[in-house]
Amino acid sequence: MLASTMHPEKAIKTRLTLLALAIVGGWTPLAIAAGQSVALRMDDLGADTAAYSLIVAAGWAASMLSLPLMGHLSDRAVARGLSRRVLLLIGGAAMVAAFALIGLPTRVPVFAAIWLLAQIPTSLIVTTSSSRLANEAPLAMRGWASTAAGLGPVMGVTIGAATTLAVSNAASMIFIAPAIVGFLLLLPALALRSMPAHDNAEITDRVAGVAKVYPWSLLVIIALAFSGLAVGRIYLVPLIESLSDGITDARITALASTTLLIATLGAIIGTITSGRLLRRGERSMKVFGWSALAAAVPLACLALAGSVTQVMAFGAVFGFVIGAINAAAYGIYLDRYSHRVDNGRILGLIVAAETVPYVIVPLVAALSQASADAALIPALFALGAALSLGASALSLMRERHH
């Protein structure tokens, strides 16, 4: 029906966009909960900052471990004849149930246990929807598919934040409302019938040899790049707070929210730009390497920032490179691994590599309380810049010898 009512290329782009909404749906409750709702609930339960950091780290660790596991489960289920639409429906129902339960516990251990279990259905949604998008993306539209998939985490945070803000006066809804919105975003993918995976001899002939190489070196590169990005994401607001002496708390909150909004808009623009550069995907590693190099610049500038205005300006550039790296990482997956029968597991490993720093940073903060020391924040941004430089050098070297 879709192809019969519009130009074939537009029909395919529309279909890929609707499929990508499922990726957004998987990220919507998870990303905002880890950054905001968990903090509010932990405060209500009387937990200290260290306990909050440990639970956030444990949540990301559960996500990191469940991503490749759920990707493998998705691959096995599809190989045995189960539709990815069914897997998305199961994941969506489990996601809503899990986040509904999160709002009920009155003790920290129970809350933590359910929070860890909630990572499993979101991982199933992200890996299943991503592999479905990869299977249905034609060679000529991999740049578009990379843009759509790369926007998933960014739009997930944005939509989750808007939903949480809308129900901020109802504490019982701060977990379940984003999960319901996330489930609604799955509906277009559930309504679309699955299409056969792309069958293109050029794809198979060009990358068959590469596909035999397991991407461990790639995972290290991605983990390094996203470690640099994680520093900026986690410490951007504390940096604003450290530069806001004499300003009221309400003003600081407004400045922090504005900066995050600017960074989010930059990330959307960066994702779209990167997707256009990727085209068929063959440039993905190069785009990733140059984007990681570009990320070092705003991180170094943020380390030297002396005012909130400078943080906002550099934050916009930082958001741009976040989007570019997100799209390029998915482009690498599309270009080198999308045709494999175990592509869900490989996608899970790639996203898990992106998640590694979100386990390490809050864990270190919990153990050392480094996040409370404003004097250390510039040094952390400098470290992030160094990690981005390392990721850039390794990725460009890998591309040259590939």
C-alpha cells in the first residue's frame, strides 16, 4: 500500500523511518529514567549519592550484558521462524510492565532489583528493531537508515524528558508514562509486515571476507570514543554549576536545561549531517574517525571554559559530534555486519560497547566522590578529549589497513 501511493524511494524512506521509531521507543523510558527519574526516586527512598551512583552503574551494566544476549535471542528466534514483530510486541509489553513495577517499591533493594530487570525488555526492543531496520535497508539508503537509527537515543531522551515533565506532578507516573509512550512508538513497526532481508550480490561479494573477522578491535574503538562522549554528557551540568557562583538554584536549573536543549538540537543536526556523508555506508569508519577527532575539540574547550555562555556554545558543538558519531557507529554496523545471520548479537555488542563508559563513570564517582569536586571537572573533560583522540587515531588506522 505504501509503495503504491508514493514514489518508491520516498516509500522506502518512510518505511525505514517508521521502523526506526521502534528504536526510539526502546530508548525513551530507559534513557530518561537513568538520568532523572531514578535520582528522584532514590531521593524519595532516602538513599545517598553514592548509592544512587552505584544503582545507575549497575543498571547500565545490566543493559550492557543484556544487549548482546537479547540480540542473540532475537537472532535465534528469527532463525526458527518467529517474526521480529512478535519479539517487539513481547518486549514492549514487558517494558511497560517492568516500568510500572518500578514505581511501586518502597525499599531501595526492591527498587534496584526491578530497575535491573527493566533493562532486559528495552535491550530486546533496541536490538530487534535495529536488526530489522538493517535487514530492510537497501544499499543505496544506508545513509538514511544510519540517520534514522542514530536519532534513536537522542530522540528517546528528548521524548522521555518531555513526557516526564508533563507528569512531573504525579510521582507515580514518572516511570510508567515514558514506557507507555515508548510502547506507542512501537506500533508503526508492529503494523508493518516484515519484508525479506535485502538480497544484493554486491553486498555479499564485497564484505563476505570482512564478515569473518569478529569486531573486537571495533568494539574497543567504539568504547573509547563513547567514553570521551560520556564525560561530556555526565559532567556538562556539574560544569555549569561550578561556574555559577552567586546564581540562584532556579537560574542554574534553567541554564542547565537550556544547555542540554542546545546540545540535543546539535546532536540532531550532527546525526543528519553524518547520515548524508555516509551514503551507502562505505565511508562509515572514516566518518566515525573524523567525528571522534572533532569531538576532542569541544571537550578540550569545555575543559578551559570560564563562563556559562562558553559552555553553551561548546555544548552545541559537542552535541553535534555526538550525533555524528551515533550515526557513523550504526553505519559501520550496516556496512559490515547487517547481512550476517547473527547481526542482532553483533548490534548488541556494538551498543554494549557504547554503554561501557556509563557503567564506569558513575561507579568511579560512587567510589571516589570525584563528581563532587568541582576542581576535577576540567581535568575530566581533558581526559575525555584524550580518549576521543585515541579513538580517532585507532579508527583511522583501522580504516587505512582494512
